[in-house]
Amino acid sequence: MGIDWNGAFVRRQELHAAWLDEQAFAEDARAVKALARQMGRDTASALDELAARGLASALEVLAMQDAAAEL
């Protein structure tokens, strides 16, 4: 029985990529939350949209909230 070094390397790369994705999501969440607070808007709906559809959609929610508040 030997060690499959290539398989271990691939698995480590997959774990590292997943960790990087988590870090990027956490950074996006912090930015969206800070922006929503600065604008005086609801953070929950923007964060929900970030989790469901991504950063662009979360920013769109904040823009719509801002436009509705100006009316």
C-alpha cells in the first residue's frame, strides 16, 4: 500500500480553493453590510440577496432601497 501523493495534492488544492471562496464571500458580506449601514439601509435583505444571487444583486437591492427612500 502506497500513498497517492497526486490525489492528496489535488484534495489539498480543492480545500484551498473552497477556503478562498469562503474568504471572498466573507469579504463581500462585510463590504455590503458596511455600505448598507453607511446608507442607513436594511442589512438583512442585502445580505440575503448576496447569499442567494451574488454581489451584483446585493448592490442592486441597496440601490433600489436608496431610490425608494428618495421618493
